[in-house]
Amino acid sequence: MKYEIHRFDINMNKDQDKLKLFLNNLKGDVVAIIPNVKPTFKPMGATAKVDFLLIVEKL
């Protein structure tokens, strides 16, 4: 089996349609979508933000 790993930079508020197009154009099967969660600190407290997704495709 061969696998391809794609890095998809994302802004969760704006890039939903871009992600949908990317996933629909993949040739193989999606095995996993792994978010990179980055902690951020704001005046009201700590929160988290997703910077990019790693998408594992089985070819």
C-alpha cells in the first residue's frame, strides 16, 4: 500500500469550501485527518486554534 500525506493550511472560519474541494479532488481514500491544534492565550483565558490539517490519503 502507498500513502500520501498532504498539509492543508486552514482558517476554520473561511476555508470550509476550499477544504471540501480539496477532499473531493483526491484520487485515493482518506485514511485520517489530523489537526494541528495550537494553544493561544487571550485576555479572557486560554483557547486553541487549528493552524493546519494533515490529510493521509491511501493511493
